[in-house]
Amino acid sequence: MNKKIILGVLLCAAGLSALFDSGIGSAFSLFGKSVIDSPLKGVSFTRGGDMQGSFHAMSVRIIDEQTAMVCYEDASWHHEAIAVKEYLVPISVLDDIKTIFNSNKLVRCEKASASKFIVLDGATSSYSFSFENRHVHFSSTQDISRDSYQALRDISDCVAAACKNGQLLPGLLLEKDEQGNMPTRNAVVKDAVGIKVVGYKNKTLQISIGNGFDEEKTVSLRALITPSDDPEKILFLKDTKDTVKLPPRYSDDYRWTLEKRLEPGKYCLTLGGCTAEFEIR
């Protein structure tokens, strides 16, 4: 056999070996195929940025060897409290998502060119896939094909189907007012420092702290949670000397991650000398 041909074959083999050993091999393009062969660890779809300030998100992450958690987040406008629903589902949902991802070659979307059309004050969508050895991200600001968008809808449908047979976890009760509006995240009360619980996700409380005075106020972040019907029974305590400075007529968010999830029930939060009741249902 010609020595040049043998050398060429050896170089080609070495090149392919390097390709697959490098991490590029986990997302390879060969004879028109593009797949990622490493395990899928998490998924996140988000949509926001419109004039109203709406926000919508869906995420999937691993909890343990058998279970994944799906989280949906929704708010219709800028200052609205974000409604959260969390489900425990079989971890196999990530394999189903990966199958749709690879069969539709969605890895190619991250290299898609920027879209020629921009909708001012229009919402944009972002899509993230976290594999064991790489991360794939793309968005609606790129020129994504209709088939790819259909595949993304198929992934959303796949996750929704898993949730129908999954376990809905207890979450923060957010009740609408008489006009059908959701609560806001604004905790400003005239001539007072106020707090309200406006979110609960993955053991983390989102607390809005508002300064209703005309001057700056310093608020202690020492906090405790008790059952509403038993104020002497401390369930959680954050014993800290940390404080937050709030400008006049200003509301800010503070997050407190608890040691474990709250059971269904009514609770009282005390923070900075203020109290707020909330319910997990």
C-alpha cells in the first residue's frame, strides 16, 4: 500500500481520537449528525423582558438518583409576586428530554446567527441544557428554525406530562384580590417599616422589606418563624447581626434559605421588629 495513503489514514484516525477525547467528541458532527452523549443534568427555559415585565420559567434538576424536581415560575408584570409550583418526578424525564434534544439536533441552535428582526419591548426566551461535561445555551434572539421550536415545545409537553403523574409539593399561598390581581412584592407602608412573604422556592423564602418613611432606615435581618397559633414555638431562627439599609420609600427583597421545607400550615415570620403571616398549602 502507498506510504502516503497509510500515513493519511493514521493521521485521520489520530485526529478522530483527539476529537472524541477532547470533549468535542461529546458533541460531535459527523456525516450530518449532531448529538451530545453525556448525561443531561438540568434544563432551564425562561421567558421575560416584555413591556409589562412578565416572567415565566420552567426548570428541571436532579434531586437524587431516582428523582428530579420540576419548577414552574410565573408573574404577569414587574412587581407581581412570582407564583411557584414544584413537582417531584422520575429522573427518567431527563433521558426523555435528551432524546428529543439529540433527535432534533438542538445542539446546533447555539451556533445559530443573530436574528435580523428585533421586537422592541417584546419578550425573549432563553433555553439552557446542562450536560455532565458541557453547557448548551441559545435564545429567541437567534435565527432558530421552526422545527427546533417545535422540538422545544415537545420538551415542554414532555415535562408537563411527567408533572401530571408527579408529586406537587406544598407551596406558598398567594391569593388574588377582589379585582383578580396577584399580590405585589412591594412592602412599603406609609410611615412604617413593613415585611411580607412574597415567594417560596426550594426551601428559600423570598421576603420583601419596605421602608415607608421619608428617611433611610436600617433594618435588622435577625429572623424567626413560628406557627401562627403557637408564637412561643420557634421552628426556624436566623440569629444574625446583619442589617440592611433601605432608602426612603423603598422596598427590597431578601432571601432566607431554611434547613428543610416547610410543612403545610400557617406561619408567622418576625424580622426587623416586624411580623407577617403566610401560609404553605
